[in-house]
Amino acid sequence: MVTVSGGIGFLSQLFTSDSATSTHQFCCFSANSSLLHMNVQRNSCLLKRGSLLSPRVSVSTTGNNAKIDGVNDQLSLSPDEIKPARKSAGWKAAKTYSERGLIYEGKVEGFNGGGLLIRFYSLVGFLPFPQMSPYHSCKEPQKTIQEIARDLTGSVLSVKVIQADEDKRRLIFSEKEASWSKFSNQINVGDTFQARVGSVEDYGAFVHLHFPDGSYHLTGLVHVSEVSWDLVHDVRDILTEGDAVRVKIINIDRGKSRITLSIKQLEEDPLLETLDKVIHKDALVHTNSLDSNGSSVIEPLPWLETIIEELMQEEDIYDITISRQGFEKRVISHDLQLWLSNAPASGDQFTLLARAGRQVQEIQLTTSLNQEGIKRALQRVLERVP
């Protein structure tokens, strides 16, 4: 047994001598930091590997391999002792990436039936196929997801950690979230994009946006109500995976990384032109009711009669008549909606259109006002009507 006056502060290095010699040489630091050199017979050395060292572990996130600070590769620690330290550091790093929303450049080490296997320092995590960026499938639409996964093996992808549970050994990545961080600042409500239809569901279609760099980076939803002005019973009757479409961004939820798109809003609502474009002539209804003078009478939509009475109080409006009504193929809104038609005026007569549920009524407005004057009059009336 070897003792050193003042005690040993820590073991710095341990070297194994050549097998032809009979001694071990090691270096120790005493409390007064003076270096002591000693030669000890092989049989008298009682030090065990790792017996004097409890490594301090921290993770450097500047590279793809976990760097374990405080552990020297030349230290006499067994692989069984170093491996758990590295894994523990990997999980700490994963939690940090998840909490801070950091992007990690991870190497694809393989794939299975559900997704890609991504190297994360000393760990291997999972990138599910639905969490992959649309970039890959749109770049090579003729390939299956398994073929794409095979081609990606060995490449490096930008991903985010969306789940890091050390107890359950669950490390899940999302490439879509990383793409959102990179490209969502390039979109705004009202922007229009050329796009490609991805999956089609009962409630709508997921559509990939084509960016100026020539690639597809973000995905949004076109709800079934935003596909067409016509009644849509099944989205698949109109849209098919792979279709090229033009869409408008109508909402962005940056907190939830969601984009709402519309196809129909890039086209004029046909009702704004004339009732005939929305309702087939056979569906138009001319009332069978007659008033005391024998004139046809159409029962106004709820609240419409009040609005008409208020309009008649406006200056330069002389007469208002509900000329005809009909029923649309679908419900746009259950609330009363009122528009000034884009149809050109006939003399001093303009056309208003009222819609509620499936019912539509065409109103003839006789006035000396122009279109802008009518719009201002309508606005004043709607502010007065509760």
C-alpha cells in the first residue's frame, strides 16, 4: 500500500506499462500540489479502475456527438461505466432542445415501417413519417415513403425534439416543426401560393405550399367549406392527392403552427353577380301569395323587413321591392347576410341580395345614389338595427 503525505487530491492519469515490464507508473498530486513520481510493484498496486473518480458530466450542443466534460478518454474507466454517463447526458440535452425549441441537425441512421431513426448524441430517436417535411414527397412524388426513407439514410435533417421522456425511453422528432421555425416568417394572411394537394380527408385537404426557392416547406388545411362555392359532399370529388392548386392564406395560428387556406376565396362569390349564377332557373320561386290588390307577395327573410324599413328612411332611396327568391344547394350562413350585387345598375335601379340558410332573396332598390352611396347607407342602417 502506498500513502502520500497530505492525501491525494484526485487521480489525473493512469497509464498501463508495457507487458514486458513489472511495474506500473502513475502520477499523483498531493494537497500541496507537488508532483510525486513513484514506481510500484505490479502485485502491490491495489487501485481499481474508476475507484478514485466520479466523472462530472455536461453536454456540449455544438456538434452531433455528445462531449462528456470531465471524462478524459485516457482515464482508466471501463466502457460499462462511461456509457450510462453519456446516455444520461444525451437525455439532458434532449430535454433542453425540447424546452428551448432548438433545431438539431441529426443524421438518419435507418428507418422502419413508421418513420426514420435519427442519431441524437449518444441516443437514437424516432421521426414519424407524418412529421416529415413535405419537401421530400413533393420533390419525388413518384416514390413511396419507404423508398424516400431508404434514400435519406445517411443524410442529415433539421429536426426539433417534440418529446423527450427518459423514463419511457421515448425520443420523438419533428421535421415539420423545424421547417415551421425556418419558413413561417415568410407567410402572411392574404398571401397566395401555388400548391400541391397532399392527403385528402372527409373534413378537407392538406395542401403543401410552394415557396420561391422551388421547394415545398409548409402545409396548410383547406377545409371542406373553403374548397368551392358549390355544395361539396365529398372533398375527394374535387381534389385528389398530387393535384396542383392555387390557394389563399386566410388564417395563421403561430402558436399551434397551423395554416388555414382557401381555394374558393380566389374566385368571386357567384351570388355577387346575379341570383341566376347561384340558383338554377328551375329552382327560382315566384310567390303564389297575393296581397289585397292582387300583387305578388314574398315573405321577407328574418330581420330583412326591419332593414328595408330603415333603408326607406335614408335620403335619396325611393323604393325597395323583393322581386324573387330561391334556394341554394348548400348553407353558407344561418345568419342574415346582405350584399350589393356586382351586376350593373339598370337606370336608377340597383340589385341587393339577401341570404340566410339556403334561402336567397333578390331585392330591387330604386335610388339616385351611386354604389358607394348605397354602401354607406347600408352601413348606417346595419349600425342602427340591433
